[in-house]
Amino acid sequence: MSMTTHSRREFLRDAALAGATLAVGAPVLAGCGDGAATPAAGDSKLTFGGLTALTGAGAGSGIPMREGTMVALDKLKAEGHRLAAVFQDHKGEPNAGVGGYRKLVDERNVPAIILGFSSVISATTPLADRHKVLLLNPSGTGANLEGLGEYLLNTEALGSLHARAMAKYAFEQGKRRAGLLIVNNDSGTPQADNFIEVFQGAGGQIVVHEKFEPNQIDFGSQIAKIKPRNPDVMLVIGVVQETFYGIRRCVEAGIDAQYIANQGVEQEEAYEIAGKALEGVWYPAPVFDPTSNEPAVAEFIKRYKAKYDKDPIVLAAQWYQAVHILAEAAQAAPDLTGEALRAKILEIKTFDGVTGKTVFQENGTVLKPLHVKQIGSGFSKNVLTELPPEYV
């Protein structure tokens, strides 16, 4: 999705500000992580990395992630925190993600990176474990990320939990015949497996299960097999655009079912691709309500709208909260190494924020409540219910 003139101007301004901040006194790393200078906590500045898609097909997700980060930095700076961020653009591609990781660690000596997109997280986690660089994942939901690495901490619930929760919720809403249209990769397959386990365990039937390859947007052969099976609920999971096209093609083919997708359907790009086909879609999302009067949420929304002249989507809120988690750990840690920051987050364990209470587990996952939301007319996003952490 192309950037508007306003968002492009904001992007260039923020990039310039971040670069100027980092150019002053940023340590230079001789080796990749090991043997790096150890910045002390207290009055020292923590420079962390941001690694997401700022161009390419994933920019519709990546730009709000960066924007949420910048709003958090503005707020924390006003409160006296000394944090700065430098971003690398991975374009949604794992190889570019590895390159961006190396630039952040080799050239900027960052002890921590906030990053997005499950495929990039999977590619960089082994490096982070080797170099003891903390990775915070606020938005990648790939089920394969659970326990993937010691230095990967996921600040939101992963796709495995989302799939299990939506399977149980669908059955409770009277759905009995499920169809699946799932991307064939290490993110989609575990989500399908978790959905099937819970739905069948509750007494439901999987009437059809079709897979497709990454970047596929034509689903004629899959739809030909799905339609005769008459599912009353359809789980459609892809990587960004695949989900939007998958739902659109199924609706156009006359498959009359309750559709379930992931939170990517909140993006404007989703509506540009799928339009009215999205109306009625259910999806799990963090507990973030942009109409809330809760002080922390209201302040975030006010600051975001003042800076970017638009309402924040949940991805911006997730990254905003991740920056606050990192800031709280940095303030309390004995030094600003990845090892110390990771240990302090797990020690503090419970963090409040704009996407609800985050309780870290030793395996790098979190316990959090979930919203079940629905796309309404005019691309409205409506909360149907809140599921407690122990729901599944």
C-alpha cells in the first residue's frame, strides 16, 4: 500500500529525528554482539532497534508499528526517559530482516530490537540467541514462535492461542461445520492444527481443509473443493494480502459462512482489496479500545492523532506498549545489555498498558485477555466480547 503525502512526510521527519538522536554518542560494535561495550543503566541512553516493513507489500502493517514507537518515544522523553530508536526496513522479507538485524547489531550495537512479521522473527531469533540481543515481538502471531528462542519475548498472544480461542468461540456460537483455507507455512499450519484440535474436541466437524502457497491470491482450485462441502464457518489464514484475497474470492464464489481471520483485517489495505466481503468477519485482537476513556489509552490516542492526524490501529498500540515495557525494564535493570533487559522483564513479569495486562511466561509467551471483534459496515471494527486469559 502506498503512503499518503502526509504519512510519507511524517516518515521522513521521524527517520531524520531518530537518525540524529542515534548519531550522537552511539557505540560502535566491533563484533556481532559478543564483547560489545556494556552501557550502564540509570542516566544512560538506551538505543534500541526497530525492524519492520516500511516499504513493500507489508508497509501497511509496518508503518503503524513505527508510528506507535515514535509516539511512545515522545511520551517517554517528556517523562524524562532516555530512549532512542533506529529503524531498519525488512520489506516483509526474511533475508532482508537478517540484513537489517546485522546492521542494527553490528553498526549500532543495539542490545534490544522490537520487530514484526513472523517470518522475519523466525529468521533472526537464532542470531539473537547467539549474540544475546533481546527481541521483543509485539505483533507477529506465528504459532511457531512459542519457545523459539531464549532471547525472544512475545508481548502479545500468539496465533496458536488465537486459533484455539476462535475455535471454541465459534462452537459456542452454534457453528458445527468448519472449513479451513490456510497458508502452507510454519505459521499457518500450527494455527490450523490448534483450531482443528479445539473445534473437533468440542464436537464440531472439519468438513474441508485446503492449503495454499505464500503470495497466492487466486484460489480457484481450493474454492472448487470448499464450496460443495457447505461449511458454516471458514477460517482463512494467510500472510497479509493472502487473507484479504482469500476471503474476497470465497465470498464472490458464494460460500455463505461465518468467516474468521486474523487481526490484519483491520488494515485499510484489507478493505481496499476485499471491500464489503469483509463485513461480518470475526477476528481475535488485543484488548485495545480506541473509544476508551481509560487514561492511558486516551492519552495514547490523543498523542497519536496529534502527531499523525488519524486514529491508531491495534498494531500501533501494540508497539507503543512494547516500548513502554522496554523502558520500564531499562529503568530497573543493572545495565543495558540484552541479557539484563531480558532478565528484568521476566522478573517484573506483569506490565499494564494500552493493550491490557501483560503477564510474561518463562517460555517467552504471555497471558493476556483477547477481544473477539467483527468488521461492520463502513469498515467499522466492533468488539463482540472479551475472552479472559484462561478461556482456552
